[in-house]
Amino acid sequence: MKNTDKQITFETARTIAEKAASEQLKDYANEETSFLSHEFMEAEYCWFFFRNKNIFGPPEQVLRWDCAFAVSKKGELNLIGDFSEDAKELEDYLQKMSNYFKERGL
């Protein structure tokens, strides 16, 4: 679901993130592994979902496996950097992404 006026539910957003995580992280985890952490963050126009911290890959591929997933309240997905280790930076980034989705009507 993309670029509609109707907002999606949290459950739908998590499903979108789970699908993206399974595609992005499949080379670094087995099928029994949950690709997403239970942790998430929410802002006015989006949610952030984070990879399961037990999933990691080689340092030379860090940009591929060390990621998080931003899903707008209208169902748009963006793969983003994972700033979960820095609470201030993470909160700032959440607000920037929320504004990004708002300004673009996503």
C-alpha cells in the first residue's frame, strides 16, 4: 500500500517491515530466526522497526545488515541506518523521517 490518504495500522506496518527485513537479512539468519526485534518507535507519520540484534554479518557488508526499517503511516517503506545505540540521535532521526513522510504526503 503506497501513497493513499488512508492510514495503515501498526500491524500492517510491522508486516511491511518484516517482509523487508526477511529480504534484506535472509543471508545472515536462518528461517527460524525472527528478523525484527520486538522494539519499535513511533512518531506522528511513521514507525521505526529494528533488526533482531542476534543477526549480524561481516564488517565489509555492514551497510546491508546493520539497518532498520521506517514505515510511514501510509505504508511507504524506507531502509534506514540503525541509530538505536544513541537515544538522542535516534529520536532526532525519527522526527526527521516523520517530517520527510509528512512533507511528501507519504
